[in-house]
Amino acid sequence: MSNTYFFILIALIAGVLVPAQGAANNRMAMVVESPVLAAFISFMIGTLALFVYLLLAGIPPWNLSAAREAPAIAWSGGLMGAFFVAASVALIPRLGVAMTFSLIIAGQMAATLAIDHFGLFGVEVRPINLPKVVGILLITAGVILVRRFQ
């Protein structure tokens, strides 16, 4: 299996885990009676898992000090992640898993076009083209179908 196929497989697994995480966090929110507390618990478990991985992989923790040099936008990732997890936990009981993540994916795709096109956050510039726009329109059509037949 070439590296490209391996990375595609990892991306697909990550895609499967996003709504599964939302549903699991929603279950936690029902138990603790708070979507924000459920998100906090999720981040605690995730932080612990990443710490164990760092230790097992032999990644030197002293590189953490270099984070002080990161620009403010680099620090915003944690805030965005916290908002995403808390919002998905709060939305799932109101919209359902399919609708919540259809809308999230539509928002993600729209944002990816802007981020790639303008090179935001320091990523390589990848201009918007017609096939990408058609892809966004198809995703939007999918959201409409999910909503209509929910």
C-alpha cells in the first residue's frame, strides 16, 4: 500500500470517528447533564491519551517550550476544538447526528476553500476552481436532502 492510500485510509477513519465522537460525547452529556462538562471530560481523556502517546513514541516533551514562539493564531486551535466539541454535543440532541454533521461538513468545506485559496493560517495557496465549487454545491445539496428527509 503506497503512502497516499495509507493517508486516505487514515482520513476516512478520522471521518468515521468525528460523528462517533459527537454521539459518544452526547451520551456523556446526558449522564453529566451538561454539554460543556461533557466536552471538558472529552478533552481531559484526549489530553491523557496524547500524553501517553508522546511517552510511548519517545517524542521529547521539552519541545513544548518552543510553543511560546507560536503566533496567536496557532494558539486558537484549542479554542476552535473546544467550540467544535461543545457545539456538536449541544446540537446532536436538537438536530440529530446526521443533520448536525451534514451542516458541519458543509461549513468545513466552505472554510477549506477560503483557507486554501488565500493561504490562511500559513497553508500552501491552492486556488478555488470550478470542480471545487461544484463539490461544495453537491455537499450543500446533500445537507438539504438530509434535512428534508430527516
